[in-house]
Amino acid sequence: MAASWRTNKAFRRPLRGRPWTISGQCHSSYPNRRMPNILYLHGFASGPFSNKARFFSHRFAQIGADVHCPDLAEGDFTRLTLTKQLKLIDRLAQELNPAMIIGSSLGGYLAAIYGSLHPERAPRLLLLAPAFGFPHGWEQRLGKEQMTEWEQKGSIQVYHYAAGESLPIGYEFYEDATWYDPFPDVRQPTLIYHGKRDDDVSPDLSVKFAWGKPNVQLDLVDSDHSLSDVLELIWRGAADFYQQAETVSAGGA
């Protein structure tokens, strides 16, 4: 086995200016230095000010990196599709030139898709409980009857954690997702954390994704889908993973 193995929502009003940038927490020790950028992709029905987004923004700022987290729905959750999200990610990646892309849940799957399509703009991937196998999870969760109802009605109501209420999501979200590889072929260094007790996205999907890939390290941790109780553990690994890239860059490799 080539992969490496080890065995775990709050909403705030957008900041003024660029709503997708969490930049007010940049570390003051770097007043004259242009900080490397990291792009953070939140999960489905979440938002740019989720607990994990704010956690990583604060921690990376302390070591001299600026985390940017877009609203992947761009204010239109009902018409959300993977294609629209990937177009936004591409625009931001071209502008920010990120040193790393972090993705949580559906954001992790999006990061893997984008990384497979544009490895030059996604040099490193940190994936947190990535939703591989998408959209088959919807089929299993809803069942045939609800899937048919979704298609016939054109939308269904889902709870949106960032908004704090149920919002409609169009059937186009599912249809569009079927065009994408459920297990994207990433070639860049990739670090995955997945909870062994994840009931939303099976850790077996990350095992399948990582199997036989020497560029992928999968850490199965004692947590659920949120990973909220192991963020400190993840941070230690994430910081090392990020600083490996900084070392390579400084060495001219």
C-alpha cells in the first residue's frame, strides 16, 4: 500500500469589502511582507465564516499565511452547481495564486476536482472529510422516491447551516454533479483527515481515494464528520504540511 496511514456553525455577517476574504486576522509580525495565500473551500450548506474557516484563518495568520474563504454559492444557493463553484474557484486561484487549497466536505471534493484539472494552480491539497463518491451519497440518503420528487418539483428544502434556516436547492445541483469523477485523479501532495465515526461521508471513500497513491497521506482520526474535536491535531499536521511547501519553495526546487 503506497499511501501513508494514521488513525476526528457559526455564521457572521460578511466583512465589508471583499466578502470572500478573511484578512482582518493577519499576524502583525509581518507588516511589510506579502503573505502567501491559502484558499479555503467550505462545505455544502455552509459559508465563509464557518468555525473551521475561522479556525484555520487565525492559525495560518500566526505563521504568516492569509486564508481566503469565498461564499461558494455566491449568494444564490438555490441555483448552486459544482460547475459554478469550480468557475469561482478558478477565478480566485488565478488571482490569489494559492500555496495550498483547503477543502471541507463538499469543499474537499471540489478541491480535489480542481486540483486534478489545474494542478499548477493547486500545488497542495488539504482535505477534511472530503465528500468523495458524490453525488451517489444523495441517492442513498434520499432514496428513489425522494429523488423522483426532487426531479419533478425542481427543488427540495435542505437546512443551510450558515443561514440558520431551510433553503431550496435545485435539481440541477444533482444533475450537474453526475458529470464529475467521484474520485478525481490528483497528482500533487495531498493530506486528508477523515473521522472514523463519520456518518455523513464514509471514511471508506477516502480510503478508496488514497489507495495506491504515493502523493496522498490519509489520517483516519477518532472523530465525526465535523472534526471539531480534533482541530488542534489537524492543525499540527496542516502546519507541517504547509511548511514543507515553503521549504521546497525557499530551496528553489
